[in-house]
Amino acid sequence: MLVSLVIGTAGSVAFAVGQGDFEQASAALQQIARELQMRGVNFESMGDIEKHRHDHEHETAHTTVGQT
């Protein structure tokens, strides 16, 4: 499963998964967050994992984190 990492110009960080169903994508995002935290990447906050879909596109799951 591929995960996209988006870093905004203001320093925001977001992860998105565009494969699988929402439950699979949500589990992948949670796993990535745990793995990063075990490797010393600490987040100030982590938003709820959300569904996102445009018309005629597949569903994606994404979350935004604040890094410390």
C-alpha cells in the first residue's frame, strides 16, 4: 500500500492513502504513525483520519499531524 506524504509551506504534514477501502487505509495510517513515533518522530497533534473523495475518483483516507 502506498502512502503519500504532503508537507505544506507553513510546515503542516499530512499523510494520505489512495488504495484499499477506508478500514485498510485507516489501519495503514495508524501503523505509519506508530512506526514513526517508535523511531523518535513526535507529533504535537494528530487529526482524525477522514475519508475524502471527489466525484468519479476512488476514496482516500488522510490525516494531518503536527510535528514537534
